[in-house]
Amino acid sequence: MQLGWLHTFITVYHKGSFTKAAAHLGITQPAVTQQIRGLEAELGKALFDRTPQGAVPTPEAEALAHDIEGPITGLTAAINRHFDTSPSNRPIRLGGPADLIAARVLPSLGRLIAGGLDLRITLGESDGLLDDLKAGHLDLVISTIQPRSRGLAGTALTDEEFALVASPEVADSLPPGSLTTEGGRTLAKLPMISYAESLPIIRRYWDIVFDGPPPGPPAVVVPDLRGAISAVVAGAGISVVPTYLCSEEIANGQLVMLLEPDIPPINTFHLAVRSGTLSDTRLSRLHAHLVAEARHWTSGRSDRSSRPVR
């Protein structure tokens, strides 16, 4: 059984006419008839009653269409995404961190999407997303790693500033002045909520602020910083998170910044593309929009050099 026959069947089912289906598919009416007859022969069932009003689906055709329409549509879309030679027919594929995409990127793209921007988003960590970009599986990647591979080009977007946070109850449990006198050691017994097992963000904060490594392994690992913030708000422990993600919780008193360093640790977001691909007008327009919008995504900048932490 040929996949094309099933696609033709779905088209006839919706158009209600072999002639209209042929016009939609760009083939002749006899070709449509031949494909439907071939499918009926394979299935051993009639699929349409030919009437003066058009092609009326049989009960068997109704059941078949209900079961296969979703998969056929998905397969057709997948083939078009990867093999359609016209760039305007393929969605733009964007990759980035889940928290930034949800909290800042998608809200900033609302009008473009409403205006017809066709977008597919992949969430993940920067190293894997950059590999997918280089392999051609993505068109744009928002990365916390500066792209250095040959064939990739990066534009600095904005800096995210990190804060050490706890719930008010956890903060009140610390001896007064202990962070000043004992530094990070006073936090050793508090559960640590981390973005990753290796404590990348927390390790960077400890290295810059406390001049040493974190006191121990994480108690909870959740690969979405919004989840880490929720756990800290609930009193589960402490964490280091970007200030742009927790500004509301700090403002309403759900979270407390345990320290406010003179030079807080930061990390830089980069917008990466394959070299030469910005000749695509749609891609260039989205790239320019993201660069402009990123100025409003995060709060706080610093002259301190940054290095990737997640």
C-alpha cells in the first residue's frame, strides 16, 4: 500500500469530489481515480459511493479517515519540513533553554506569531542545541555558551544576573550575621535545589562570591529553573537562580535574597545561527527582532566577564 494513496484518500474525503481533489493535489482526475481504486483493491472495501453530488464516503471510509488523518498530516508536515526546497514553506526552528523560552522569548514573539510566523521550538541545554544547529536540525539557538565552532556565528543578546535565594522562613533560620562571618559554610546544612546534577549555576556563584566550591551535592535536581524557584518558595531549601525569573517572588516577599554582592555573577545569552543563513529574509527578520527584544528580557548588567554555566 502506497502512502500517496492514503494522502489522496484523505483529500477526496475532505473535498467530496475526485475532480476537486485532483485540482488540490495538482494531478489529473484519472490519476486520483486510479489511486482510490488501488487503495480499495488493497483493502477489499469500497471507500466512496460515486453520486451526482460527488464522492460520498462509505462507513468504512469514515472510520479509516478518523484513524489515519492525524498520522498522515504529521508525516506530510515532517516531509515538507525537511525536504521542501522552498524555505518559505518550512517553519523556522528555534532552540533554547526552557525557562527563558517560556518566560521571555514566546511573549516577545506574540505579534509575529499572530502575523503568520511559523515556528517550531526545541527546548534543551546549550551544548546539545548547538550540535543540532550545526547539523542543520535547527535554524536559531539561544545559548548560554558562546558558539565557537566553525560554521556558526553568535550575537550577544543580554546578561542574566544570579541571586542566592531562600524563603523567608529558611532565611530566618540562619544565625544573624552568619553569612558575613562564616560565608557559604553557614549554608552547608540547607538542602540545595539545582538546575543540574553538577550544580553549574550554584558552583559559579560560590566560586565568585564565596571563593570556593558549594558545600555538597544537590538535594533536588530539576532541569527547569522555574521548578527550582517553586521548590524554594515552598521552603524546600535554597538555590541560585536568575533574577529575571524570580523578581516577582522577591517583590511580593515569597523569596529573600540572602546576599547582594557588589558585583553579582552573570552569564551571557548568545543568539547563534549557521554562517550565511541570515540571507534568508524570514530568518534575518526573526534574528533582528530577538536581538532588539532581548534588551528587555533580563535585569542587571556587569562589566565582569562571564562564562557558560548551563
